Amino acid sequence: MNLTFRTTKSALPYDIFVRLSVLDNQKVMDSISNQKTICISGGFDPVHIGHLRMIQAAAKQGKVVVIVNSDDWLLRKKGYVFMPFAERCELLEGFASVSETVAVDDADNSVCEALERLKPDYFANGGDRKNNNTPEVELCQRLGIELLWNVGGGKIQSSSELVNFNGNGETPNPLK
């Protein structure tokens, strides 16, 4: 396959064109751009402003790959699925900062299998995750994946709270 890469913001006074015949497009594209890969994970059921802020903050570190928990994973964790997997992925892929989504359904309710397969440079966690409640810590340390904490700021919203309306029937608003 022939691909053309064009630099849009070059320090050189002219554009550089590189024509390549590639077998593994992703590895070549990553090596040319020297862009790091950052994974984030979650149920995203439903997606909310806290997720968006985490994704936007993660994008400052590199190419964002979102590991999305399957419907079965959500059923095991919460007992329900509010928004089907395909819909959650489509919404996330619509965010400008998301490069791709990846499905995960690890039996241990972690995303270790996906991280081992993807081997990102970073694994980012939002405001509700800590070193002591993140099962992927040991794997990341073993594989040399840098852990990032509190990405996007502190926890400002909860998917579960959005689904389970508060006592007076109003949806919680994190922007108040």
C-alpha cells in the first residue's frame, strides 16, 4: 500500500513528502510522527463532561486510544447497561481527540489484557482512580507504561448518578 505523509507545520522552509510502501501502517505512522500513545479506559455509560475533559487532557500527551468496557463487563460491575457498547464507541470516536476505541472484557474486570496487547507509552486515569484501586498498576510497572493520575482534573461527574436520578428527579449538574 502506498501512503503519502505531508508535514503541515514544518520547521523547514518547504513541505516534506514521504512515499512509503508499508506492511504495518500503524508502526510506521507512529515512528514517523514520534507521537506517544496514551490509553484511557472506562465504561463511559453514559459519556459525560468528566470523560471529555479527561480525553482532552490525555490528548496533550499523545495519540488517545480509549479502551471501552464491554456490555458484559458493565453488567458484572453495575448490573445494567444504559447505553449499548457500539453506541458508546461511536460517541467516543466522534471526539476530535480520540484516535480509536478498543473493546475489552477481561474476566478480572481490569484492562490488563488490552494494555498488554497495545503497549502504550502512558495509561491515564481520571480523578476517581488511585494507585491503590487500579489493578493495572503492577502490569504497567512491569511493561514500562507510565501511569498518569488525575488526568482531566478531579472527579466532577458520575455516569451512575446520571443514570440513577437523584432523589428529587433532577439530573445532577456538575457545572453548577
